[in-house]
Amino acid sequence: MAKVESLYGTTPAEIFESGLENVGDITAVAATVLWRDGRVTAGWSNVDPANLARMILMLDEEQRRKTLRPLADQT
């Protein structure tokens, strides 16, 4: 049985940095999404690494826009 660890408080960058350091040991990717309405969905995927990388980059870009936009508005 797989060991499940809590990553609460861990940034996506930290999670994926660890993944990059241990990429040879990864057989699938599990994801959990917390929606605004409080629902949580979870699952795993054996998505190919190129598509996973694109998804991560898109999510990272969206987070940067949300984070940096309020900072730019303050100046």
C-alpha cells in the first residue's frame, strides 16, 4: 500500500522541486483540487511528462498573475 503524506503548507514549487530531484522514482501523479465552494476532488494520472510540465507551467503562470497584479496596483 502506498504511503500518503500531508503536504499542507508546502508550495507547489517545493513539491515539484522534490519531484524533479526524484523523477526516476515517479510512476504516477496524484492531484487534489480544493474548489471555491469547498468541494475537494482527487485522483491520479499517468499523464506523460510533457503534458504534465505544460499544466504545471500554466498553473504557475496563473498564480504569478494573481499574486503580482495586486502588488503592481499598490505602486
